Amino acid sequence: MSSLHHQVPPAGEDVHVPGPSLLPVFNAAGAGLALLGLAAGLVLTVIGGVIFLVTLVRWITLARRELDQLPLRHE
């Protein structure tokens, strides 16, 4: 090969797609219930807030664990 021809790296990168999860659905339901509770009553707000916070912490924990398992390749 001449000096003008060089090895071209493959196009794109490996794409990581997270696994299926119902946590976003429950998180949104908890947020919706908490907002509904603002109009309906304090009990719904507390229940919705607890659901929202629990699912949010679980979702972040799983995402961090999943990211830790990814290979560290930077070329």
C-alpha cells in the first residue's frame, strides 16, 4: 500500500442497549400518583412519593451496576 492508503477503522461503535425493565413504568406511576395526591389528598401523595423514590433508587442502582459491567475500550 502507498502512504495514502491506511487501515480504516470499522464504522460506528458497539451500541449498548439496557435490558427490559418495568421500573420506568412504576416510577412514572408513582410520580403520577403523587401529583394526583396533591389534588386528592395527602395519603396518595405520600404513597406515590414512596413508590417514586423506591423505584428511582432501584433504577439508578441497576443502571450503575450495568455500566460497571461494560468493557472499558477507548481507542
